[in-house]
Amino acid sequence: MKAALTRALPGLLITLALAALAVLAAGAPGAHAATGVDTVAAALRKGPVYVDPAASAQLSATDADSLAKKIKNADKPVFVAVLPAGFPTQNLFQNLRTATGITGLYAIRLGDRFDARADSSVMSRTAAQNLVTSVQGEPAKTQLNDFTDRALTNIGGSAPASWSGGGTASGVSTGALITVAAVVVAGGAGAYTLVRRNRRRKAEEQQAALDKLRVVVDEDITAFGEELDRLDFHPAEAGADDAMRADYERALDAYDRAKSSMAAARRPEDVRAVTESLEDGRFSLAELAARREGRPIPERRAPCFFDPRHGPSVADATWTPVGGAARQVPVCAADRARLADGADPAIREVDTDYGRRPYWDAGPAYGPWAGGYFGGGLLPGLLVGTLLGSVMSSPSYAADYGSGYGDFGGGGYDGGDVSGSDFDPGDFGGGFGDGGGGDFGGGGDFGGGF
């Protein structure tokens, strides 16, 4: 027996040694072969954050858990993956989104590079691109937390049911109800008086904000009316057809809607309907001009970011606000030319307690005004790092002005569904092609410049 054991011992030692080497190799830096997209996707279906074992130095387990808790508490479909630098990158985002099958925003830290893609139903390409740009060059922990904080205030949709505890509580806890009841009983008439005082103060603040907005909106309505007066179009003129007359009629209707909406406005958030009408009217005029001049009908684009009175934008251009990060903003032809020449764009300024300031640095009241012009998920990415953007992302903004970033989403969201109902093969063309974020188009691999 002893002799047999002695003979078998070398083979047993070799087997144990090979097993030990296999374990070490699995945990060695860069040894990610056992981790593929399917593994990452399976983990993200269970929770919002995945850290590859070979990339654990980028984000500790404690930090990953804290980040995951933040996302779950917000009940938003934000997915974060931390992968080693050598992870295969070809069509990474497309493959990960397909394997996960959940509508949302996908952010990947790969080595020291970072990028993100989103389904267009929860975040626009421009918003995702600007969020990515705003955190480039930061250390992993700081970058992932900054990106997540900003994304959670911008994104639509909800967390998938597959995350354990992924959604926020659907009701009010018993402890909270008991606390509220105790306050009511103890406070009695005093609490009621405090509530009335707070309501009166809020009403006064909202009225003051509306009065500020009224000046700016009246300027917008007047400017659009002057455009209609200068148009020199007559429905019965030679060459006019039914399409031209329809464009003209829509512009007139938009002008009337804007005036009546402003006359009926009672709160700052009511102004959004006014600027929505003006944006619609200006696009109708752009269509009419194209038909009269024999040009192709322009695509529907957001107004010029620097001043919506400039009309629909013609392109996106890179712009860096003072003290902020560069981002892509929609611009009119004139401002595109100014930026190309190194000149300042023609910025819409408004009166503040500190003099004339760009509207994005003028305070929270201008959120509804800007939201009407730049709805549909575009606004959040444009305002990252500005005073208005910072204010609008605060929890108190929705209570004071009726809407936050989430209300600029433009319709119902299906984020968080595992159905893949928002999946459009045309939206999922690439991975880290340009380092700029966006939807799942944009082609390329992770090899683009950062």
C-alpha cells in the first residue's frame, strides 16, 4: 500500500500543481479569456454593475456595490461594466446590448478608456455623447460615479425587474407613515399653519419666475410674428401649391397657439407649451422656404442652441462653455460659420440680478422655456456643467418648476423591459468607435481615440 501511494504521489502532485496554475491564471491581469460578452450580460441582467476579475484594481468590490446600490435606488436602467484593457472590442456595445436584451444606457470602462451607448428611447445620442465627454480623463472610481450621477438625472425608463431590489419601493414604509402621523398629531394647528406659509411662499416664487419668463417669451413671440410679416407669402400667389399653403397655415396656427398659451400661463412650467409652439412654427417656415426655393425639405432638427430665435439648426458643432467640458450642440448656419472662424456665437442673453447673462446661466426659471425648444431628451446633454443644468438635476427642481430632466424625454419609455422591444438593428452598429457615446450606432470598435 505504501509503495503504491509513493508511486502515485508524483502524479497527484502534478495534478494539484496544474490545478493551482489554472486558478492563478484565471485571476492574473489580462487573463480574461474565460469572460466573454455572454458572461458580462448575464451579470448585468442580475445587477447594474459588473467588474471583471482581471479589472478589479479599477473598482473595488465595495465601490462597485456602492455604485450598484445608487443605480438601484434610482430605479433607472443604467448598466456599468469594468473590463480589462485586452478585452475584445469589436462590436462590443452591440453584442452586449443584444446579449443583455434590456433597454437602457450601457457604460463600459475598458482599461483606462471609457465610452457609453444608449437606446434612443431612454437617452438621445447627443445627451449620451456629452455625458461621456464630461467625464473623460477621470480616474475610474470618480469617472464611473460622476457619469452615473449625471446619467441618473438625465435618463428615462426604469430598472429591469430582473435586478433583485432593482426598483424603488412602490409604497410608503410603515415607519414613515407612523412618523408622519406623529408629526401631524403633535403639530396640530401649528403644522397646518406652516404648510400654508410654505405654499404661499412657493406660489410667490413661482409668480416671480413666471414674470421673468414672460419678458423673454414675449420677445420670442414678437420675433416670430415679425418673421411672418417679412415672409411675403400669399396663399393665392403664382406657384403656390397645397403643400406650401399647409406649411403657411401651420406657422400661423403655431403663432396663435403660442400667444394663447402665454396668455393662459399661470406657472413657469406652462411656458413650455409656448416655446414648443414657436419651435414648431419656425420649422414650418423652414419647410415653406425650401419648397418656394426648390430645395430639398430639411430634416427636423432642434433649434439653434445659442438662440432658438435663429430657427432650426443645420448641423451639430463642438462648443465649450466657460469652465465646462466640450460638447456637441445644434447650431444655425450663421453660428456654425462663427465657430469655424474662431468667433463667438450669437448667444441669447437675458436679464438677471447680475446683469445680462446667457440663458443657461440665468437660473432655474428658464428650464421650462428651454425644455419647450429642446425636448425629446436632447436638453440634458446640452446643459451638463451649466448653472441651469446643475439646478435642474436637483431633487427640488421638479417640485418648484414642475419638471426635471426626466420630463424632457418625449413620450413613454420602455426602458427596463427585457423584451428588447426598442431594439433596432440600425441603432446598434458599433462599439467604441469615436469615444463620444451616443446611441448604438456609430460603427467601429473600441479602438477610437479618446
